Amino acid sequence: MSENVFAYGSNMCSGRFRDYGVLPEGKGRAALLADYRLLFNKKSMKDGSGKANVEPHVGGQVWGVLYTVSDSDLKRLDAGEIGYSKTADPAEMQQLTSANPKWTLEGSCGYVYRSAPAAPQPFFRSYNPATGGHLYTLNITEHDNATTVDGYRADGISGYLWPTGAQAGTTQLNRYYNAGANDHFYTTAAAGPAGYNAEGPAGWVPSAAVAGLTTPMHRLVGNFANDFLVLAPAQGLTGNSNFVMTSQFAEGLAHPILGIDVELDISTALTVGSVDFGDLGCSLQLNGYSPQGFNSAWQQYCIYLDNKTLMWEIQNWIAGTDANPYSPSFVRAGGELAALTANALPAGLRLRTVLIYDAYGFVLGANFFAYQGSTTIGQAQMLIQNIAGPAVSGIAFGSAPILAFQLLLVGTGGDSTTTFQAGGSGTLRYTATSPLQATTQLPTNVGFHVTGTGENSTITYGPVAATFSKTHTQTVSV
């Protein structure tokens, strides 16, 4: 069993709890104790100083932190907080104050239930700046995950709902979700709008207004789709100029990105019309930027079309100079992935690159996949440690974390430019276990400071939402 503890004074710091050997469950939450005031009238039994205490005071407020602790930890806390006692039993209170002169009644510190009743719970609201939508939930864990991982911003408590339908005079509030729009919809109706899937009850609301207790919860709809997008780089969104994906920054510094998994889904065939150099084809390049100090400064993982054949390739590049940023690659390997029938990426084709990591966030290699619809038509895996190089090779020299990356659909190699026939389209899908954000600048702590690549194309990229999220999508078209 666990108990909620309202901590004030020095106990608001979780480190104070740890001094007692108490480990709170989850994060502490800001809490307000109304009609009480904070005093320092408790004489320390150690040094005689005044310690924090609370007493009833109409109109007063005491801010603190609400922690959840186990019953065993609560006993440790009680043992550490010498000179304080708590009780909800009148007989026990009388025994404490009359039988032991060291206890003095200071007044009531509030009211508690003798058993746990059903009661309205906080209905937390958070806001997604990328879509303009809101998430409402009674689940504090879901709320915390949305605001720390999924790009939402905490927006307070919108009201109080019953967590079950056991209370008379309540109606179920249903929650629906549209994955394409990343939007939630709330209604007491039995069915949601078209395109929205039921997610179950959000809670139970009063069936009718209760004077002095309830207020209407209004629902509004707005179109913010183009108001929360990352501004395009100065070079535009075409060919070898696309957004840079990074994890969270701290004074311009980025964290390693974990779990990178990218995909190109073809909606309408992307057909190669011509190239200015080499074989007919194109390449989907995942270009990763390593931290400073690593031999592998620029990591490249490619799936490319070359004369009706899909190929895969890994190249890790040594850091060059500003005058010659593309120093010769020192880790390089490639092979065949699948055969196609034309120099085109057909509708329904999906090209996917999934990076492989060690426990420290170093990229060890990659898995490459090609799908036609639901059928796997090719797959390959390569670990850097298995690549033989002309000078140095293996994990000790070639492996490194990735702080930022770009996804580009360009020519096959050798600085070639691919011209696609008009009408092709598709979607780039970005996924990672670290929250990603699209930006136009590289972090300052990477070892290679040139965006883009030598190859180019006539492809055009769409906008990306301006939010931290583990998933992003972006259109490509000609």
C-alpha cells in the first residue's frame, strides 16, 4: 500500500526524504493546503532552532509538494520527523494530550475520510503546439508522459471528474482519437466523428448542472495546421537541403539520439528521368553527425536505386577541414537489397533503415529493409565491426553516437544530381526512442559542420511540426 504525503518546509526537497531512507514513488507534485499558515514555532530537540509547522488560519495558504510513499517508507519518515504526530482518531488524540504532557493539541490540520470514498479527480489538461490540440486525462502518468516526452505543454487542471460511473447522476465522457491528425475528441455521445477511434471513457461528468458546484466545459475547434511548423532553411526544402533532426538542446549542445528508425513510403511512383553523372538512380541517405573527438565524424547509411536494383551502403567519414569537409571514407561496405523492374520507386514501396546501438548509444551498424506493400522483398544487416577497411576498421574506430541527422533523397553518388519525372510523391517517417525536433542548424558539439551532401535532386520536402516528438512525418514530391 502507498500513501500521499503533503510535504512542506525542508521536506519539499526529495533529498530530505532520502536522508531518512525514504524513496518517493514517481515525481512530487505541487500542492496547496488552503486555510492554513506556515509557522516556525516548533522548537528543535537538537539545536533549539525554530522548525516549520502549520496551523489552521482562515484564508491562509501553504504551498508544498505532494509525494506518494509506501507504508514502510512512511514509517521511516515518521521516525525521522521527531516531535510530530498525526491522528484522525479522537480517542487517540485525547490519550496523547492527557496521558502524555509532552504532547500539546495544536488544533486540527484538516479533515480525512475514515474510508476511501469515490470522489471527483483532477482532469489534467495539456496542449500540443504542433497541432493546437489538447489532451485531457485523469491519469497523471499519461499527463506526465505527454508533457515530458510527446511534445505537449502542461496546461493546468480544467476541472474535476468522477473516475467511475458508480456515482448517481453522472454521464460517461468518451474519448476518441484521430491518429492522422494527432487529435483527441471528447463527447458524451455514444459515437465519435468519422476518422476517430474510441479510446474508452475519459471519466464521468454530472448529467446536469449543480448550482455552485459545476461550470460548463466548452468545446472549440480551430485550424492551426500551418501555424506551428518549423521555418524552412535558407536554401529551401529541396534536394540536398532538408531539416536537421536533433534531440533536446542545452545551450546549443545536443544529446545522443537513440533508436533511429527512418522510412520512405512511396504513394505515387518516383521515376528517375535523368542523371547528370553515372547510372540512372537515386539514394535515400541517412546522414548522421557524431560528437567532436570521434574518428567517425559523419555517418552515412544509404539505400539506393542503381539500374533497377536496390542497394544498401554504409560509409563513415573522417573529419575533414572546412576547405575539404568530405575527407575519404574509412569505413565502407555495401551490397544488393532487392531487384526492381524499372528505374523508379514504385507506389507501395517502403524503404526502411534501422540503426543498431550498444548500451552506450554508439551506433554499431544498421538493418536495411525493402517492402512492397506488406511483403518484404529485401533485407540486410551490417555491423561496422565486420567491415574491413584499407587503413583502420572495426568498432574501435568506426562506431560513434549520433547527435543530429538529415534524411535526403538525392543522386546515387559522386556528386550526381537526379531529375525525377513530375508527379511522384511519398512520405518520410522519422522515429526514435529519443524525442526529436526539426531545426535548420547543427548542434555546436558535432565534429562535422557541413549540412547537406554532395548529391542533389529535384525532390521537394514538406514542412515538419515544431515540437519535440518521438515521431515526425514529412511529405516528398516532385
